[in-house]
Amino acid sequence: WTRRQRWLKLHSEASGNFWRCCPAHRCLRVHLHGLIAMGHSTQLRLYATLALVFFSCFLVPTRASSFLRAGQVTEKDAMQTLENELAGGIRPDAQKHLQWLEETLRPTYLALPKNAAGNLGHQAVRYVLHRFFVQQRGWFVRGLEPTNDTSWRTPTKPLIVKEWVPDFLQDILEKREGERGIDLRELVALAAALEDLVRKEAVGRLQTAYELHGLPLSGPSSESKVEEALNTYFVAYLKAGNFSADDAGELSEKKQLFSKRYIGYEPAMTWFNGVVGKSMSASRSASLDFAAASSIASKISETYYAFMDVQCKNLKTTLQGLEGKKAGRVRLSTFYKASLYSHWRFNEKADYLKRLGALDDSDPQQPRVIVPNYIMSRPNCLEASNLYAICCRNHCEDLMSHLETQIGSAAAEPRKIAELVANLPSDTVPVPRNLSQPLVDRLFQVSRNNYGRVPLHGRLFAQWMHHAYPRECPYPHEVGTTSPHTPDEWMKETGHSMAAASTEEMMQQVASDTCASDSPQSGAGCGDEESEELPWNEAEELLLAHREEKELAKVPRKELALQATSRQDDTTAKPQTASSSSWLTRVGIVAAASIGLAAFGLAYPQRMVHRGFKDDKPIALPAHWLLVPFALVVLLVYGLGLLDGATLLFACIAGLVALIFKKFVLRHSNQCLGRSDAGKLPV
């Protein structure tokens, strides 16, 4: 029955014994006779019936949420999956797949800084897994961002939130291994477990599609019927699981409507037909069982990024054509103008772009969109899963992988990095090329700040790579200043009703930019528009150096990875006694100086300092009464580490120079006044 039929027949059947409130395939019969009989009027009986039917329908699960919740991961699922992978995996090709994962992860694993046990720390694990899934699958797994220290499993974050899964799996391993860290084998198991959970979700959604098409889960089905079910799975995939149907007729209508409204439907279906056709032809069978169809569904989720990559390249080419003098930058007014007068929808609010890290407002009068940051931002992602989103690939990761493989350590000399980069091409940078002198100077400046070597996984080197490849490498903002929010998340956080700027807002920005090249007022007071120099921020942030105090208080994480003073790679790591030897040196200096001050006080007890007159008699105090306590306080401050050695040495030298100068001036003054030595006051 349709909804209208239900409401029209409701009053006429109110005195009956049963009422059918849901579709035939999931009906709920509500016994109303006794409750309705309690009413004394027809109107009261009708209101009671409406209320009961309304609330009872909320108690029945419907198809509207079937794809959203299909294959949902629980803590038990996550824990069991990780245990299976640590034990060797359960896939038919488990050993082969684990070996491939190990070979793929090894170069990055070897290049990352290690802790005292030679393993990866908390942040390094997130970094390498984030790199792997973005490069190999195009998956942006939230919770794996290297700069994200927040645990999403809090009382206010339910388990249906996608961010909890990586944090939960990593927490299991860290509690199990203690302070030892995570080695390569455990890292492989963690990556495989996340893949298994993604596969579980895909299988659950395909099962829902099978149910909608009336196909059996056991036994084979014809290729045409399986292809129809996979087509429904793919439509739900493109709609981020927000897809439902009550029966075959409604399913067909919704799919037809989707084909008309979805931008890029034809290219997407062409790609889908190619993947499915190739997989089915490889099976060499006229029918497929559910396991074979599940493999095709998993392949769709694992390779769809390749189709999106074509669209991302078109977006990159378009934005590159809008650039001004600064490479990798598009004026916000030009950005909005393309949205106003073309088919491109470049309409995100400036505040939202800033929160995403895609807006360069170093010059507030001339804000610019940062091309690589914008391309990889969440508005351009497909929220295809409860576990990940598919975003444009970070091509800078390919460049970094090459450098890590060639260098083989966590840090390198600037000259070697410059030679490698000069011969490392990208889509927009040809080789060989001569690096500009300012670019080389900045690289050497980074090395001077890090004991002569450049950490490959620090913020300054990432910023240098952005200068070297401004269209491929994103600008690295400081930790905590940006967040990869979806439009809905940003609106919920800020209270805005829309993440997109209105036409009036965009036109106002276009009109206010008098420095744009096509503006009549262009050139007057437009600052450094003609300069090609990109902004540079001296703030350094090394991998594993940033930890939030609230996270440390909540979960005792290991802090054995790279610290601010350990810049060397694992083969030339500093000995563990470095800090203790420094402390012993401080204690030795304080002890020696204290003994020297005591000897000074004993050797010169008659040395007096004039303090004034009383009853025409001079008042004097022993010199060490003032010098010794003050010096002891200074040495104590130095011993506690509150005063560095260079400052202490400078203070001592300045004090000696002041004493010598004072003595020279007093002696010269005494000679000028003609005083005898007997009448002089103590110096």
C-alpha cells in the first residue's frame, strides 16, 4: 500500500483488530482494538490510531537505512580481524598479499625515524598507513592523518563514526606491545586488517543489493542478474550508501532518476562496465556465485580512485589556467569568477577554504586559493564508505617515495637532496632543471636548523617541497590550524547554513579585488602581486614531536620516537646517555664553580666593599657576602637547565669587563683629583 492509501483507509478500519503500517515484505501488525475501544468519540479514536501508527512505524527497521548500515564494523569485528592478520590472514591468497604489503611499505618504513627499540612510534604508524592508502587505493582514511592526535572513541563519539576504527586497532597493538613500538610485520597486519574491514563493508552492501534483486546468497546466479546487482551496489557506492528502495519497481525508478541527476554518470558507468566485464570474462562462466561477485565489488572500491584521478587531473589543469604570477595560487576573485561564468562550481566560502587549509591569506587584501590543497580537500572527495573517502591523490607522495628510496634514511645532506630534486620530474616540472639560488639557500637554512642535515619528515622540508613543486605538493600548515572537514561537518561546527558562498558574496569578492589583472584599478597599491615568491613560515614541526596533553593523560602513548633534538637517522642515532651526560656536565660545572667561590671567600676575607657612613665612620662588608650568594643563585639556575651555557658565559664575560672598566675609571678619577692611595675607597 502507498502512504496515501494507508491514511485514507485509516479511519474506516480504526475499529478493526489489526493495522498494517509497513510494506508487505516488512509488516508490523499493531493490535488496536482494546486501546481504541477506550475512546468515547470518533475523533478521539482517530487521534489514538494515528499516534500509535506513527510511533510504531519508527520501531521497524526499513530499507531506507539498509545500505548505510550494511557491513557496519563493530569492536569485536575489528579486534578479531587484527588477530587473524597477526596470525597470517584468512584470505585465500593471504601470504601473497601480506608479502606484497610488506614490500610496498618497506621503503617508507626504513626511511622513517625510529624509537630506541628500532620500531615506529605512534605518529609514524599513522603517517605510513596514511601514505599507503592514499597512494595505493586513493582512500582518505580519517583517523590516520599524521597530525591528528585526537582519539575519536570518546563518550560523545558513537562507534558509527568512521574515525574510531584506525584509532581502535592501533590502540590494541600499542597496549599489546607496550613501549617497544610497532615493527614492519605488525604494520603490515594493521594495514591488512583495515583492508579486511573495508572488504567486509563492501560485502555487506552487496548482500543488500542481492536482497533487493531477490538473488540467492548460496549458489550461482546468471551473469546478467549479478551485473544488475553490482550496478545497484555501484549506485549506492556513488551515493555514499544513502540509497534505498522498497521493491524492484521503486529501485528501477530511483536508478533512472539517479542517472539523470548525477553529474558524470555516463563516464562512471563506462568505467564500471569495463571493470565488471573484464572480471566476468576472466571467470569464463555463464554464472557467478556470491563470493565471485563480492570480489568484483571489492575491486570496484579498490580501483575507483583511478577513474577519479582523470577528473582530478582535469580540475588541476583548469586551476592551473587560472593562476597568476604565483605558481600554484589562484586569486580568490578569479576562483569565484570561474564559478559565476562557467560550469565549474568553485563556490566554497572563504572561511571554509581557510579551515580546509586551501586559502593563502598571508596578504589579507589579496587572498589566494592554494591549488594542491584545494584539489585534495574534502569538497572534492567522494564519501563512498563509512571507513574512508576517495579523494584526489597527493602526487607529492610519489615524489617523496622516490626521495625516501634514494636516500634510505630519515635525514640527508642538503646538497644530496638538491641533486635528486633537480632530476626528479613531475606533471608540471620538467627535468633536468637548475634550482633557483633562493630555493637552495632555504634548503641549507633548514639543514642549519637541524645540525647540518635535513629531516625528510619535517614541516620545513614539506614547505620546501611545496616551493619546489607548487602544483603537486600541498602547503603544510602548522598543526591544529586546519581540519579536513566535510561541508556538513564544517556547518555543524560553525553554525553556518551553507558552505557555499552565495552569488552576491562571490560578486562582492570579485568587485573588491582591484588588484586583479583585468581590474581597471590594477597596479595601484597592489603590493607584491608581481612577485613570484611564495610565503615561507619558519615554524618547524618534526614527525612525532607533537602530542596533545589531553591525549597523553587519557592513553599512555609511547614517546620513544623522534624528538626535537634527535635529527639523525637510525644508523647514526645518538647514544641513550646523551641527556644524562649533559646533566653530569652541568653538575660538574656547578660543583667546580662553587668550590672556586668558597676558595675566593676564604682567601680574601679582608676584601671590603664600601656601603656608606654611620657616625662619620665608613661602613664596609666583605666582598664575598654579596658575590658568593648571587653567584650561587646563578649557578643553581644554570644547573636546573633554566639558563643555557652560552648565556651564562656571556654574563660572566660581561661582568668581568664591567669590573675592569669600573676599576680603570675609579683609578683614573683618583689620579685626576690628586687623591692618595690611602684615601681611596675600595674599588
